[in-house]
Amino acid sequence: MNVFDHPDFDHHELVAFKDDQASGLKAIIAVHNSTLGPALGGCRMFSYASNSEALSDVLRLSRGMTYKSALAGIALGGGKSVIIGNPQQDKSRQLLLAMGGFINSLSGTYITAEDSGTGVADMAVMGEKTPYVSGVISGEEHGGDPSPITAYGVYRGVVASVAHKFKSDLKGVRIALQGIGNVGFHLARQLVESGATVYAADINPANIQRAVNQLGVIELPLEDILSADVDVLAPCALGGAININSIESIKAKVIAGAANNQLATADMGDALKQKGILYAPDYVVNAGGIIDVYYQTQGIRDRKKVDAHVERIGDTLKTIFTRADQTGSATSRIADELAEEILAGDVKEMSA
């Protein structure tokens, strides 16, 4: 299939492919839109079932990054990269260096950061071949890892969503996390500290045991997490959790989580609206990481300033929820509209 005919192609400015036989690197970089600034987005490494699936992921994720940065009020465009392979088995220093060279060949059009399947150490290796890497600051609390800030943004999104839907705080609210890795663990800790009852499932048993032992999270089988009898569902794993097969079994009245591309298709947002489920658009809720990375690129390491910016996520959601209530449109479509207004220059940025 020609990339221009791909159903997820959305007038992307650049889609680049790399097949390096020496290192085994097979990768795609997509730049969706650089209207607001250079395209920044994480580098994901995943065992995709097909090259077409990898292309779809990078196209959708880069578009989401454009909208994420726009609604977060930061001067960055949207980009993403994917490495096709198992991060536990196929990752090597040679492969990471080759990826760094691939990124460098674009001369700053795309700036990378960590994502699912990659980490701070991987970014450091890529950084030996390119300066266009973020999230590798050493000597700080999290060593440049944006996941704690991402989790804080999701937490603020859950607070805003629960306040809008239930007119309450988090005390006694039942919340189910699908995925409790780096971001999910930090999110669960904040939810528990706020008095919520937290359930979780994860494909990695070690992640669940850590959360159960350290936070008192209640484990649920992976196949039951989406249909759990809870108030809030927080997808914090890979995308597509809200799909034609899962949507009818969802009992939660709020969906707010860290995962990208939670809606398998755009019409799932409309379906959630019809079911009376309040959806906090994923690229709004999980913007904390990119906000943190943006401040890193500016050389600003003032945690209070970063946190204050991340807290605006709740205000942005309030704007989206209010407009959705007024128009009857799905919150996912309202978020897209607001982002497009910002990109078109009709709105400078979301107000705090």
C-alpha cells in the first residue's frame, strides 16, 4: 500500500523508513505537523504483527503528538518513531546507534525521547549519534524519565473527570488500571493516596506484584479489567482498548488513562458519548511527559514550574467537557476541534 493511501495518513509532512541490515534495525519516523515547532515524540520499540501495523501506529501516534502539544500549550510539533522488534530480545547497542544515525539524518526535523520499549539508557546511546534526543538528563530525581510527570498529568485528568461526572473528589472512587508499568505505578500511588480504591491488571506479573505489595492495589485478571464494575477505567497500556469488542462490556462511567490511541476508531468516541461515558481524550490527559520533555529542551529544570504547567491539563479538560455538554458532541471530537483551531491560529493556546 502506498503511504499516501494509508487510512491513517493525515497529510503528514514526512514519513521516513530505515532498514539497516548490519544492526537489524527496521524503523519508521513520522512527522505529522511542525506548525508550532520542531516535531518531538517518543521512540517506541514493539513486536508488531506486520509492517502495516507499525506504519499505522507511527502515523496515528505522530498525529496525536501534534494535537497533544497544541492543547498543552507548548511550542512543539508532532512526531513519532517506531522500531520493529522485541525490546527484550532484539535491542542492541548497534541497533540503537543505527537509530541515532537515522534520527540525525533528518537534521532536527524530528527530536526523539523514550517511549514504550525504550528508556533513558537507550536515549543516551542514540545520543552518541545525534543531538536530537531528549529525556537523558542525569543527576536529577528521575534522571530525565518523564513517566512520573506523565502520571501526575493523568492524575490531574482523573481528578477533573471525576469532579465533572460525579461532582466529587477521589475518596471511595473505584478505579481500574489496565497496565501498571512505569506510568501506571506512579498513577496508582497518587490515586491510593487520594483515597481511591485501585484495581489493576498487567501482562507482566512483576508489575502487578510490585503494586500489590507496595501500594495495596487489588489485582484483577487481565481479561476482566475492561469490564470491571468500577467508576473509572484508566487504560495505561497499548492503544485500541476501546473498540467494537470491548465497548459494550465497559461498566465505568469515566475513562481517563495514560495510553495513547485508546479509541480503536474515531467513532468509538461517539459510542462512548451515547453510552453516557465521559471520555477524557488521551492526548490531553497524558501530556505531562511531553510538557516535561519540552522544559528539558529549553534547559528549564524547575519542577514547580513544570508541575504548574501540567496542572493545566485539568483546566483544558474542563473546557472540553463544557463544550461537549453544550454541543452534544463527543469529547474526542471537541478535543480535535480545539487543537485544529490552535494550529490554524484561531486560538493562541489553551488558557490556564
